[in-house]
Amino acid sequence: MATNNSRLTTPMVREHGKLRPATWDEALERAAEGFRDAVQKHGPQSFGLFSCSKTTNEMNFLAQKFARVVVGSNNIDSCNRT
């Protein structure tokens, strides 16, 4: 199997318009901050989450719990119709 040397090995964050390497804690905090900002500015229904029908029922359950309980949005789809 061939490897791809251009694959990311660390999270990247945008700072002053440019990407730079970051720690996982910083990257996750930035993502959470983005979710919080969107919900504060536009309400919880501005948030949506897609999960995968090929994952476990438990993972889909956790995804819908996160969207509904933590964020306050019913906008979740697990594409189980396919």
C-alpha cells in the first residue's frame, strides 16, 4: 500500500488568514468556540449534524444526543434512508 506524504498528521488552525499547526486541545477548543458563536448569534437551529448510517447505533445515538441536548438542535440526519 502506498503512503501519501501530504497527509496531515497534526490539526491545523487558521490564524491571520494562514494555516498553522496546533495542538488537539487548541483545535477542539476552536471548533467548540465556532459552534458556540453560531448558536449564540443565530440560535440552536442554525446548527446541523450529519452522522453516518455505516457507524454503530451507539455512535448515532450519541450524535443525536449531542445535537439535541448539548446544542439544542433537532437538525440531525444519519442518512439511514439509503
